[in-house]
Amino acid sequence: MIRVGLDTMGGDFAPEAAVKGAIMALGALGNDSRIVLYGDESAIRAILEKEGCPSDKFDIVPTTEVIEMGDHPVRAFQQKHNSSIAVGFRHLSTGKIDGFASAGSTGAMMVGATQVIKVIERVKRPTIAAQIGDKLLLDVGLNVDCKPDVLEQYALIGSIYAESVLGYTRPQVALLNIGAESSKGNLQTKAAYNLMQRGCDEGRYNFVGNIEASHIFKPHTADVIVCDGFVGNTVLKLTEGFFSLHTETSATNSFWEGLNYENTGGTPILGINAPVIIGHGKSTAKAICNMILTTERTISNSVVEKLKSAFK
């Protein structure tokens, strides 16, 4: 059985949005999957009763503390032992759940991921990957300064995730740069280009060269786009801004819906020893639902095991 842990106390609209999202996910989960809810038990049961959902559809782990968005991540994780995030990570580390998702404090989630679950051996730095339309972009904010060899590892990590979870066959991996030519870029991207070309020649992934930012929103240009966290986070927030502006002024369509974070729900932390998904702080029930389903797919497709094998 796949057991997906959900922090019901994380996010601007918690716990109501989280519990409603879990209810929405029930019909889409596999028959062998079960959601484990972490948080204020009385609040969780009250929402389930209000929504007409039997509580036995879930496992509920009661917790009494919440790591707030304004808390210092490391101190809060260490001091709030009975918080939904801290308990969730303890259960993940001991195998009581197979994956953990939260729309709560990103900092606290990173503390749990790196200090409790820990980084896969030989992975230099874990990364956060985000879907933008039909593409996977990484890193989007975890590591704002990346050496070329870290970017080269992201090419492999992103390729494995895109193939395993997003269903791409031999995904095309590109390096985000200021021009398509191999000679373009700064010292970082030029060195990364050479390392990624070598990785491609060795058959580890399908590197197709540089890609310009103007091509991110064009179809069939690349499946995985690699960059450092400073650039990636800038691109991600610019995309969110464009989407918000568009939804305020125009009707939606399939292209713009591809930029809606609610449809993917969360971004995976890749390169650690268990599946962990981080949701947007403003996650709605729809976003929570899709975050749960993303977590389930990450577990069922054995992404962590594939990454461990690739880095042996």
C-alpha cells in the first residue's frame, strides 16, 4: 500500500483547503493508496463531517503544534516537536508513510528534507523542480548559486523525474542561457554546457543544447530546462505574474491553464532519500488535491530508487 502523508496545517487556507483537497483526491487515487492526515484532529474531523466524508477514509495523526510561515525554520523544526511538519518527517524517515506533502513553511520543509531525510549519496545538492506548461524547470529557488557540476547533475535528476512521473520518453534536456549557440553565456553556463554534452555523449541523458527564455513557452523545444535557483525562481515568479495578469483580463485556455500552479499542485524536492512535495502557500483545495496526486505518482514510479541507482 502507498501511504501519502499530508500536512493539513500548512498554507494560507489551512486546514480547510488541505482537508477538502484530500477529499477531492480520494476518487483519483489508486486502489492501493491511502492518505494520512497530520494536524489538529478535532478540526480535521469537523471539516470531514461538514463535507459529509467519513473519517475512516483517512488515517489521522493528531498533532498539537504548527510551524508558522514567520517562524525561523531551523529553530521551529527543532523546538516544535509535535508540529504537523516535524511529525510527518519523522514518520517518513521511519517508513510509516511513503511520501510527504505540505503547503506550509518552505524553509521548515527544506530542514526536514535535508536534516531528517538527507541527501542521496553522491548528489552534490538537492533541487526543487517546477512544471511550467509542458516543461520541467530546475532549480527554482533552492540553490541560488550553482557550480557547473551541480547543474550537470540537475540534468540527470530532471531527466529521470520527467521520464518517470511526467511520462516523457527520453526527455530532451536543455540549459537555460542567453543564446542557443554553445559559445554563449557566462563562465558558469559555458562550463556546464561542456559537462552536459559529455553526459549526453556517455548516454546518461538527452542533452539538446542551450535554450533561450523566449522558448520556454513554445511547444516542443525541450522537456527539461536546467538553470540555477536564482534564475529559475525569477522565471517561475514572472510566469506566476503573467498568469495572474491574464486571468484578471482574459478568458482561460489550455495554454494558460498549463501555467496554473493549481494543476500540478506542488514542486518536488529531488535528490533526497524520500518523496517530498512542497505546495504553494496560497494552495486551494484543487492545488492540494493535485499535490497529493503528484506525491502518489512520485512514489509509485520509484523516482527516489531510480535516482539512487543513477548516482551509484
